[in-house]
Amino acid sequence: MNKSHLVPIRLSLLSSSLKNSFFRGASMALATALAALTLAAPASAWDRPNIITATIPTSASTVQLVLDPVRHKVYAGTEVYQGVDTVSNVNTVQVIDEKTHAVIQKITVPVEANSLAIDPIHGKVYVSSQYSGVVYVIDESTDTLVDSITVVAGANYTPGVGFNYSFARSAIDPVKEELFEAVYEPAGSFVAVVDLRHKNSIKQFPLPSAQPSLSPNSIIVDPIRKVIYVANGQAAPFSILALDEESGKIIGSISVPDWTGYFAIDEERGILYASLSGFVSNITKRILTNGSVIVIDQNTFTITDTIVTAPIDVTGEGFAVTEEIALDPLNHTLYVANGHTANILAIDTRTNQITATIPTPGGFNVGVGVDPLLRKVFVSDFFNNVVYDISAGPPRPWENAHR
């Protein structure tokens, strides 16, 4: 296979559209590394895309994971599931070497590590849990817990009573070095803004709630357009809110038919992807529906397409759940982790068509992440306590991927 035509590939995640000299330098470094990889890689490296090449055991139920495409490490958050941990019965972030598949470190954290955010530019991983009110900081140079930042003082969870605060997910703007936490609070939900340089919470952006049961469920930030997206509501009516990153002003609202679990952004094309979990719930009942991914135009805040990713189990023996999604910027493919249907989907973002279904051996897939340089996709399986390494397809030239 002649790969010389693949060298002038345009990087989407760290492209020249980032109007910052530091990030332009990072983009050039990644482009150079990609060119070297493209020319040096044997043809066999891409002959069999979208297959599981390794199954990596972890010591506990793996939930969300994040990747560092610079250092080629996976950080998989775990939580003690029903009190069972096969090694130490504690919550950890497990660090995986992408090349050797070895778990090179297990970092004990005081909380369930069910929300991770990574800043590969500054070499930090941020860990939060649903009920802690605190963000814990991991230094990638040593893979140790080095600090904690109190976002909401006095947050707690009382068994049988409930919680007074709840974190949903985290998102980072690496340009501004700010972390955004979607927070539920009975008196009114909000987005907490954390200054990572000074390690303190600096402001709160209030979120509207149609009824007390509503709370934010997911969050992402577009550092190019300076927009924060928040999935507002774990009960109908569901919506995705667009907030100005500086002021917190709501600049758009998108009605969606289901609970939004995760986001992914194609910054180059101005497209937001949102995974809809596969069940609509309200205060009194649960109504089953398809798991899906919706495609949103960031310029108009409108849904332009809906891709069914996890059809309802008509036998009634299970239900559809679509979890995390991740974009491969060099192959222009969106990867989708499905839970009860036990598979990973590859979607061509040119056509919004499913191009591959990758079966996984039972379990419940939750997290998914892409290393565009090593051409790897990693998926966490919550029930089986493993992380899968899946081969990605070859990079595609920009003109072919966007015809």
C-alpha cells in the first residue's frame, strides 16, 4: 500500500484554526509525527481495521476513560461495583501503556472515578465523582495524585437520604486552563468554572430547570468557538443548552427526545455529536426507545441528522443503551460505545452511516477514546473489568474525507 499520499493530512483537533501560537506549534509537532508514522508503518498495520487486538484486564469496573495522544497513555476510571473489586476494593484510576497494553500504575483516589478530563498539553488528568464536590489532580509525569480542588464545599451523599450536590461530567478548555463542572444542586443547577492555574472555583453559571428533578447530565466545551454545551435534564423535557464560555449566557437551546449521555465535537466542521442513552425517563415511569447519536450544527443549534445506534430489544430481554462517543479526526469516524447490545460502532461522519459493527464479548461498554497517531481505539467494559484495544482504519486525506 502506497501511503505517501496520506502525509498532507489536516489535523482537526489541533489545527491552525486554534488561534494560539502554542497550539499551532503542537499541531505542527503532531503533523510531523503523523507523517513519520504514515511513511514508516507497514501495510499490515491497517489491513485489518475495526477489530479487537488486545483485551487488557483491570482490577475493578471501568467507567469513563481518557487518552493522552502525546504520551500514548490511557487513563481508565474505576469504581467499586456492588462492593466488588478483585484486588483492593478501592477506587482507582488505572494507567495503561498503549503500546505494551500493560497497566503501569494504579492510582488510588478517594472517590469513584466516574468522571475524567485530560489536559495533554499540560500533562494533567482531573478526576471527579458524582457526590464528592472535589476535583482530584493527577500529574502525568509521575502518574500520582498531586492535588485536590474544592469546587463545592460541603457536598455529601447520605445513604437512604440522598445528596445535596451532584457532579455530572467535566470539560477542559486547555487554552484558558479552565475546568467546567456540571453541578446539580436542589436550589438550582449550575456550571462551576475552575481556574486550574490557581486551583480554585472562580464563578458559577446558573442553569434553568423546569422542575426540581432536572439536573445536568453531561458537558463539553468547544475552545475554538468558546461555547459550553450542557445536557440539561435527567427527566423529560430534555434539552442541550449552549452557553457563552465567558459570560455563561445561554445562547442556544436544543430540544432532544432523550437523555443525553456524552458529547463529541468536530471543531473543524462545527459539528456537535450527542449520544442519546436509549431510554426516556420521567418521574413515574421509564419508556424504552432506541439508543442514538444526534448530529447538531453548531452555527444554527439545530439537529441535522439522527443515527440509530442501539435499537430497542423487541424481545423484552434487555434495553438499548448508547454510552460514550469519540471522534477520530484523521479518519473522520465517530466511534460509539453501546452497553447492553455489547458492540462498538464506527460511523462515517461524511455520510452519517454506520460502516462497521465491532462485537465485544458481553459486558457493558461505557467509555471510548481514540489515539489518532497510533491508530487505536480504546473501550472500557464496565461488567467485565477490561479495556479493549481496537484497530482504527487508515488516515484519509482531507479532500477524500470531505467531498
